Amino acid sequence: MSAATTGLLAGMALGFAAFFGGFWAFLLVAFLGLVGLILGRMLQGDLELSDFTRSRNRQ
């Protein structure tokens, strides 16, 4: 699936959530989509947990 198709589907899902559920449903769908994206990238090997944390020794 291309990036454009994925973006289209994500936009449609957010639009339906906003239309039928209101603002808070829109935020919930956007947040869960972001969590799913991060977990999917971690499982795929594109992201590591260390990418989100910073070592105290690094300057």
C-alpha cells in the first residue's frame, strides 16, 4: 500500500471520528493511530526504544 493510500485512509478515519463522535473522538482516534504507528515501526525494526530516550552521558 502506498503512502498516499495510507494517508487517505487515515484522513478518512479521522474525518468519520470527528463527524460522528466529535472533537474528543477525533483526538482519541489520532492518538491511537500514533500509538499504532510507533508500535508497528518498532515491530518492523525501524524504531528502537532508545530512539525515544536520551542518555545522561551524551552532551
